[in-house]
Amino acid sequence: MTGHRARGDGVAVSLTTVSLPTPTPDTRAVVTGASSGIGEALATELAAQGHSLILVARRGDLLDALAAKLTAAHGVTVEVRAVDLSDRDKRAALTEELAHRPVSILCNNAGIATFGPVSELDAGYERAQVELNAVAVHDLTLAVLPGMIERRSGGILNVGSAAGNMPIPNNATYAATKAFVNTFSESLRGELKGSGVHVTLLAPGPVRTETPDPAEASIVDRLVPDFFWISSEYTAKVSLDALAKNKMRVVPGILSKGMSVAGQYSPRAVVAPIVGTFYKKLGG
């Protein structure tokens, strides 16, 4: 967005601000993992801003319900793609489609985590975690990037994690995949400087959609104090605001900020045993 501001001497000065691409009837904002949590909140916030959407997740029934809700509330077009992004063959059809669609914003949000010694976890699920958390992010980004560069407009929000800044025993696969997302996102920013394409890394801490019933609370809910949790709605708002301003990284929440600092400045030999003990408890 470009405007003018008067200097003290009365001379008009050009003023340029950055923002997300303006919604149009043809363009789409794509949100993966849109059936719940941060993904649902991102889709809701984008729809409120007037963006038509392509929602991606495994659960088509949940996506259909969300699509109907957003269309009724905001009058936007919402398309649903029920795809398991951890499956390369199923993912390939989506990436092919997105490569030929005018995607204005891509929110790579889908992800899963496991806890416990990796040698004791299901190998197939660990591979699926790598596919979903890392390879799918890479594939979808490469699919939409040429079009964004050609239009000199676009926004890519990648959901990494403060966990990607440090070694985390008992969370090894997740931490490694998020390390890829963190580094890929910040490296991509350097390549896209001046292109008109924004890239922002979201590295959140624990995110809640609602207060859990104490009788049904997970071990994560019980071990992480309430004041560490942030809402998915807040996370979505600050993330999209950061993307609009083309910030490199947004780290909402006290715990994620602490983990980011610890991961960047503390000796890994000291940090790893401490966080590893906590994550071992999460593995139950």
C-alpha cells in the first residue's frame, strides 16, 4: 500500500507500507491442518479479512462444517480438500493443483508430534511425521512460490516451533522436523528479499482451543501450567499481523519465548537433559 505524508517543510514524501495480498474473487488463501486449533483459527481470521479459502486436512466432515460456517459469516468462497498430507501420492495431486491456482497466502500449519524414545515408537508413524511436518511444507511451498514471485505478491506462514531450536530427547522426530521448518523459512526469506513475497515463521508454545475437562485432561494439559497456554485465536491474529508486516519470526507465549532463548543461547549439553526429562513424562 502506498500513500503520501507531508514533511515539516510541506513537501510530500512517498510512504510505503507492507500488507497481505488484497483478497480477490479468484485468489485463494490455503490453510493446512484447518480442521482444528491454529489452522481453524487462521482460516477464520483470513475469512474475516475477506479472503476466499482452500482448507486442507484429513477430516473432510470437519472441513465441510467449517466451510459452511465461514461462508455464512463472511460471504467468502471456501473450498475443501480432504487430503492426508503425510501420503506422498495423495499430496502430489494437491501440489499439482495449487501450482496452477492463484494462491495469495499459504499457511503451512499441519503437523503431528510424538513423545518417548524414538526406538520405542512406531517407525511408520515417525516417517509419516517427517513427511507431514517437513516434506509437505517443502512441497507445498515450492508449488505456490513461482506464481507468487511472478505476481510479485504473496505470503507464506510456516508453523515451526521453539522445539526446533534445540535437541529434545524423547521428542526427537518432532524437534528435527521443526528444525527443518525453522531453517527453511528463514533461509527462504533471504532468497525472496525484494520479491514482494513475505515469509514468516510462527514458533508457538502450547496452544489451547478450550479449557479441558479435568477428568479428560491429557498428560500435556496436566504437566503444563495454565499460564503457559495461549489461545489459537490470539495465535492466528498475531501470526497474520506478523506476516502482513513481513516479520521473520513470531513467537507468541511465555514458554515458547523461553524455549527460543534457551535454544539459541544455552549450551546444548545442558539444555538437552533438562528438556528431555520433561518430554519423557509426556511420553507417559
